[in-house]
Amino acid sequence: FFVRTNSSCWHTDPFSSSELQDACGCRKCPNGTPGAPYLKNSLGHTLLNLSAFSVEEYLLVASEKPRLGGWSFGVRISDQVEDANSNISKPKTLAKVWYNQGFHSLPSYLNHLNNLILWRHLPPSADWRQYGITLYSHPYGGALLNEDKILESIRQCGVALCIVLGFSILTASIGSSVVKDRVTGAKRLQHISGLGYRMYWFTNFLYDMLFYLVSVCLCVAIIFAFQLSAFTFRENLAATALLLALFGYATLPWMYLLSRIFSSSDVAFISYISLNFICGLCTMLITIMPRLLAIISKAQNLQNIYDVLKWVFTLFPQFCLGQGLIELCYNQIKYDLTHNFSVDSYVSPFEMNFLGWIFMELAFQGTVLLLLRLLLHWDLLQQWRGHSALRDTVKTSKDIDVEKEQMRVFEGRTSGDILVLHNLSKSYQSFFKKTTAVQDISLGIPRGECFGLLGVNGAGKSTTFKMLNGDIAPTSGRAVIRTPMGDEVALSSAGVAGVLIGYCPQQDALDDLLTGWEHLHYYCSLRGIPKQHIPEVAEDLVRRLHLEAHVNQPVRTYSGGTKRKLSTALALVGKPDILLLDEPSSGMDPCSKQYLWEAIMKDVREGCAAVLTSHSMEECEALCTRLAIMVNGSFKCLGSPQHIKNRFGDGYTVKVWLCKRGHQHHTISDCLKLHFPGIQFKGQRLNLLEYHLPKRWGCLADLFKVLEKNKTFLNIKHYSINQTTLEQVFINFATEQQQTPQATLEPSTDSYHPQHLPI
Ligand SMILES: Nc1ncnc2c1ncn2[C@@H]1O[C@H](COP(=O)(O)OP(=O)(O)OP(=O)(O)O)[C@@H](O)[C@H]1O
């Protein structure tokens, strides 16, 4: 308790009744006469001659119950509280009001003193009884301040931050799915199969929004269940739901636009979360600082800074969400504070100068970004770049066949070809180095041809494929298709020109949740096959690729080989004019390979032009009418498999199986070298020895003769003599590949590999 009686003297302690009685000069006068017409201070000095005012009765009556309060006059200021500048202690005429316990005692005793002062200043002729200040006491009408409620609203600011974090993660996980679609090739596959860009993005957006809105509903239900007043009071629940929904509406197109820069969906997911949270939290913190300082200091320039920052940061949907939720909490705190004083300071969140501007901003951003996403697409950019990338200069190649093909393309002798590559090149530019993945390849592929692209890992096959299917733009050169009318059109316009392309990507672009049937039905619909014919077409493909046992199961239950079969089946849907097959048989058993080859050959025989990459020489020999071996991004040889074997496969391969394991090869090697000095020992595995005999060092008949004659003497169980295989030609070229970390030979799963020396 304290009573301030003047600027330099105040008491903070409550007083006991006896202290109070002692302090009341009128009750306990120094001369010992209660009720004397003098008011004296504690030192006995007369302060007021009350008889002059005839108020003694009043004071006596007023001081009858001194335990509730009283007055003292002329009390000397204690040394501690005296002004430090004045060291002279002098008595001052003071009036002090004392009170104790009762809440009403202070105002009533103060009022007595005020009355006294009033009467003191009345003119002598005036009757003091006619004047007076009356004090009324009424109970307080308002409720007490509910501190718990206010603290709860402040705590809900923390909930707002959690909501921002949660929705940052949710939108990131939804937004990164399109990156997965692109990286696995599913997006490209759908475009190639006939799905337009706009349709893809629009349906994606609709589906993602639907999925997102389910989460919004769950979140709003939880908020409602826990009755978080900042987000549920009056119109706040509707505002919270709208804010969350619009956040998704503005954020998803923004993520779609950025999706192209990510090479993995995991990287995209982490990046989106970081971007969301950085944009959301940092912008909120940056704006909160000047706002708080402006509230504390009442400085107008800080308020201006806050206003400017607020408008600038509305560019970020994350800021809009955080700011909107914090504003709802702030509104609620204000309401809780003023509500106790019967003032309703609640502002509707839908008012334009409150959250209305945030809603408008989010809706505007979402619409503009979605339109941008629908209008801008990769092929459009490729077309712009394609015009500047054309460069038709004939480069001399080391190989005569490659050069001939190049001349054929440049001289325009490709009228019968459906797919033509003009000097196609691709370089990847990173910060520190430039990698030339594909270098000036020219090629024309007619209908009914299966062209094989061979090369070690990193030779540039997949890059060539990506340029063919429109996934990446060539650095220079172009790939065109010839329409049935004979016009050359860009690959991206194939669908419009009526040329169907089937694509089997290196990674299976399948949806784990769909069954084989559902995949086939979907891709048949994309190809435009009439609904009534879809079962027939799908069944035909299932039968040709022997997928009957799996087609009703979800794809997640498929083995690697079965997934490849389904991927190839999807590429074959609708009898495409051009088939792009990137390692279609990898991971398949020999039996499945036979079915696959038959399926591909059937389409090729019916006039389809196929381009195939494979690490299986057996497959290339079985399927390809022509092939090229790529080394460091350029063709090193080109022609039919037999032509390549004839040109580059010099001589014979001799395989000798010994009767016993562990025998050294020296005796046999010495014997063979005696008859054929040019023979090369290539390696030994268990009891198998392998030799290469160049043609000029001996003929087939002599070789048989020597081996038959010495079979028993050399402990030979049996032997075989073959013409040099395509695989050996391939290995010979592969040694030319730059010794980069990627340039390692991938062992074929299909054929036995001895420890080869290069031929
Ligand atoms: N996105 C990229 N950025 C930079 N360099 C790349 C990129 N993609 C491929 N390369 C490089 O381009 C070269 C050719 O790669 P590509 O994937 O076309 O080889 P490939 O013949 O298909 O190999 P594989 O048989 O393993 O599929 C390699 O040196 C590779 O490192």
C-alpha cells in the first residue's frame, strides 16, 4: 500500500491501528486533550487553527475509527527521502492521508482532506456547511482481467509457427512429386504418349490441391477440436481455413516452376522445405523487429519500415501464411484485453485492411504462377534454342562408314528415313568444367530398321536418347522426324504431325500403386485408342510379353525384369512409328528376352524404326540391322553387325578346356606359338584357356589340324574356334574411352567374360 501525499514524501508500508492512532494529531494531541481545536504535527507545532473554520466536530467524527485511516499534518520529511541536493532539514507543512485495509478508506479519507482544503479556501463570510465534495462508492461493473486467457492467446503464436513449419513440409512433399516424375522419365513418357503439357500441369495441380485440401481439413478439424481461440473465435476458423488453402494454391505452382532445376526428388524436397521455412521465418522475424520496436518506442519511422517490409514480403506465400496467423493471434490478444472492459475490439479477418489483402495477394500469386506454368513449357524453350543451335558443318571422321553416313545426311539423301539426326552435340556445363557427352553425330534411320547404340558407361548413349525424346535440348545440331507427307518436323511436334513415338526409359517410369492393367489402360487412353479397343490392345501386349501372371498385381510387387517387360509393353502401345528403347532387356532372364525380342522385331518388321541401347552384344546381334559403337560421345564405327565384325573383328578366338584343373598354360601356349607365331594368350579361368589368332597368322584348317593332332599330348578335353565376336570388337573400342571414373566396363550379365586382354 502506498499513499502519495506530495512529490517527495510517500509511504509504502501498511500501518497498524496503534501507529495510525499515533500519527493522527487530532486524536492524540500533545496537550492530552482529545478533540482540541488544533491540529499539531508530531513535534507539537500547531499547524492549523481548526476553530477558525469550526470544523473540529467534523474531524472528530471523521477520526472516530482511526484503524481505517487518518491524517497527519506537518510531518517532517525523513533524511533518506529528503532531496539529495538540499542538506538543510527544515519542517514542511504537509498533509498525509493514512489508510488501512479497507479499499474504500483511501478515497474516503482523501475526500475528507479535500473537503478540508476546500473549506480552508472559502471566504470568511461563507458558511462552510453549504459546501462539500461528496464521494460515492459503487461496485466495479467489469469482469477481472483473465490473464490465463491472454497467455493462451500468446502461446497460440507458437502454434502459428508450428503450422507454418508443418505446411512448409506438406507442400514440399507434394511439390517434389513432379520432380520424381521428371527424373524417372514418367513425365516424358506421358508427353511422348500424347499427354499435353497444359493438361499434365493442370491435372497435377488439381490432384495436388485436392490432396492438400484434405490435409487442410484435417488441420482445421484439429484446431477446432482443441478450440484454439486465436484460430476458432468467431470468423477466425473460416479465415484460418482460407489462409491455409490459399497458401497451397500459391505455393504449388511456384514449386512446379522451380522443379526443372532439381535432379533428384529428395534434393527438391529438402530444398523446398528450406526455402519455405527461410522465406517464412526470416521474413516474419525481419518484420516483427521493427513492429515491436515501433509499438514500444512509438517511433513513426519504425512503423513505416514495418509497413514497407510487409508489402515487399507479401511476394512470399510463406510470409503471407505466417503473417496471417500471427495477425489472428494479435487480434485475439487485443480482444481478450479489451473484452474485460466491455469493449469489443474484434476485427473481422476478412476486412481488407486486416487479412483481406493477404487473401487477395495469395490468390493473385497462385493464379499468375499457375498461368505461367501452363503457358511456359520445356519444348517451347527448346524450340527457341533449337533455331540458334543449328550448325551443319561436315567434320572429318576417323571412320569411313561414319563419314559416309554423315555425308548422306548433309547431302539430303535421307528421304526414306523417318528419323534424322543432324550433327547432334550435347555439352554439360558445370561451374568448373564442360563435359562433352555427345559430339557431332549424324544419322538417318529408315522405317523397318532397328539401330543399335553401343558404348561403355558414359559414352553418351543416354544423352543421345534424352535429346531424341526431347528431355534435353541439344547444344548444337537437331533431330527431326519425317512425316508421312515428307516434311521434316521437330521431335517435339511428332504428335501433332501424326508420328507416334514409343519410349522405354532406362529407369522404369511406373507407378508402384497401379497394376499392369491400369498402366496399359492409361497409356492406351493417352494414345487415343478408342475405349472399346483398349482391352484388346492391352491383352495383345500382355500376351506378347508374357505378362499374364503379373498384370493384375500392383507394380510394387514386380521383379526388375517384369518391370522392364511392362515398360517395353507401354512403349509398344499403339504401334509407334519410332521406338526408343533404352536398355529394354536389362535384368531379364534369357527366356523373357526372347519374348521381348520377338515383340520388338514384330513391330520393326511392320515398319517401325527402332533405336536401341544395350550392353548385351547378343541382343544387338539378334535385333539390330545396323549399329554404331560410341566412344567419348562420337561414333567410332557404323554398319551392320556382320560388317563391323568383318572390319574390326580380326581373326579367331580359340577356347581350350583342359582335362585337369590347375594345369599351367605354358605347354599349350608354346605348342600353339610354334605353329602360329602371332597367337596371343588372353587369359585362363580354371581349366579354360583363351587365345586370339589374327587372320594373317594362320587359317582355320591349320588351327583345327594342330589342335586335333596334339589333343591327347596336351591334355585337352575339348576346344572351340569362333570368329571374333562383336563383344571383342566392342571391348577393343572401349579401351579408347577416356579413363574417367565412369568409363569402367560394365560386365554383361548374359555372357561369360574371361579376363580379357584387348585384342
Ligand atoms: N546432367 C549431367 N551433367 C553433367 N554431365 C553429365 C550429365 N549427364 C551425363 N553427363 C556426362 O555425360 C557423359 C555421357 O553420359 P551418358 O549418361 O549419356 O552415358 P551413357 O553412355 O548413357 O552411360 P550408361 O551406359 O551408364 O547409361 C558422361 O561423361 C556423364 O558423366
